[in-house]
Amino acid sequence: MKNTSKIVNVMVPLVSVLLAFIIGCIIIAALGANPITALQALWKGAFGSVRNFGTTLSRATPLIFTGLCACFAYRCGVFNLGGEGQFIMGAVVCTVIGTQFNIEGLPAIILCLVAGTIAGGIWAMIPGVLKVYRGQNEMIISIMLNYVATLFMGVLFTDWMRDGSVPQTVAIPDASRLTRLFGLRATTAFVIAVVVGLAVYYFLFFTSKGFQLRAVGYNMTAAEFNGFAVKKYFLASFLVSGMIAGLGGSADILGTQFFLINGYASGYGFDGVSMALIGQLHPLATMLVAIFFAALRVGSTTMQAATGVPTSVSDIIQALVIVFTVAGLAMVKLPEFKALLNRIFSRKEVA
């Protein structure tokens, strides 16, 4: 039955994607376009050339970071919805160091990445400390801190660090930017994201501390009864998840964005939560989901140019994937559904 449960959990996201594309094709047909041609254009726009593939990886990079941020926190049973704010604070600190300090090159890159990581961790510790020591709701606090981070970033690019008459900050110097991968638009920020994802996967599933952290997430009462330092793991999960998001913000500034501007990182945090939920809190699956969503967003532009189908159809497909996945995962946890699976597979075993 354990293997059956794993198979069902894997099938839910796959079926959700299939259903979302079926409905998407119906919408495309209703708009008067050929669904097959539209999907071919979508694929070509995302993976049809080396340039397009690099763009997809570049768009996936911040989603991977915020997805891993949510994944790590949720594994410990805490709900860190402040990935966007932590991502922004990492980007803010990186921009300040990269443009206001008189250092360039590799030392600037290392300092920016480390400082951005620390900034994200500190920003995440605010709801963590209030959760552990004051019993406050971490979801509400982390969401509100997203707005605080966004407004603080707005002060920088509109006033304190404004680049002349343009409402944006001064750009990161060329010498302090991350290098591109084999001429692609994707940079070594993507490599950093993959390394972080592999490190999170190894820690969670192949170390004793990772097992203890997951045990706290599965059943906090039982973990506390068995002597686990639950408060310590709560704080550690907030700290590490925030550090992941902060590293993502600094890597994105050094690799792709280069300056702060209005609307930067908008939605990244909740996108990351969606990636983590669809990937069922598995770091490797979360990274694959992030690449899939990035492909939809990049390919939708080509689909619109080739068939006239608006890019909003891609947004509808993404939303449907999220809705179907969450609904499916909730359904498979129902006692009635589990009983149905038991009856089905017990009959097969008898046969």
C-alpha cells in the first residue's frame, strides 16, 4: 500500500498537467486557432533553439530559489509565505553592495552573494522568532513583510539610489556580473540554483538532521514527545529557507536583472509556493516544476506570435495545473479515497 500511495502521489501532478492542457486546447480551439499548432509553437518558443532554451532556464532560476525556500520550510511544518520579501531583501543588499561599494569582480560577486543570503535569512527570522516565542501566525507576518520589503525597495529606486531621471537603481558593473553558460542567456545563477536544490535534497533525505526536521513536520507533538528540539527546528527552517530566497535574489541581480525597478520580483514568492506544492515538497521535483512553468511563460510569447492565441491562455493553464494538483492531493488524503484504493488493490492481489 505504501508503494501504491507513492504512485498515486506521482500521478496526481501528471494528470493535473494533462487535464490543464486539455482544457487549454479547448480554449485555444474556441479562439479559432489550431491547438496542435499552438502547442508546437509553445514548445518551440521554450526549447526550439539554444537561445530559447537559455531564456527558459533563466526564467526558471528565481522560481527554483523561491520554490526551494517554500519546500524547505514546509518540510518542517512551518508556512513561510515571505519568500518574495526575502528574495527582494537579498536583491536589495546585493544591489547596494554591488553599486555603492568600490569593489568589482570576483570579490564583489562573493560578497554580494553572501550578504544577500544573510539578508534573506535575517528577514525570514522575524516571523520565525515571533512564531516560536510569541505564538504569532507566521503566514500573516511573512506576507506583510513582503509588502514592507517591496516598499523599501521602492524607496531605493525612486529616491535614495535613483539613477538620474530614470526610476531605477544604478546597474551592477559588468565586471561584477555572473558569467553566461556557453553563450546562453542563462548564467551561473542557474548552476547555483541547481547546486542548492541538490544540497537541500541531500540534507532532507540523507542526513539525520534532515530526518529529524521532516519528523517535526510530519507530527510536531510526537517529535516533541521524543525529545526533538521543535523550536530549534522551527527557527532553523525559517533561517535556511530565507537564506535560500535571499541567495536567489542576489544571484538574480548579478546574473539577469542588474538593477532594481518597479515590479521586480512581483509574484515570485507565491509562485515558489505553487512550485513546492505541485512538486509535493520534493526539492528535485520542485526544480522540474519551476522549469516547466518557465517554459510555459517563455513559450507563450511565440505561441501568440504564431497563432494569435493570447499569452493569458498560458496563465490559465498554469492556474489550472495548480488548482487540479491541490485538489487532487487533498482528495487522495480523504479516508473514502484511501478505502477505495485498498479495495481495488486488495482485489488485484487476490486475483
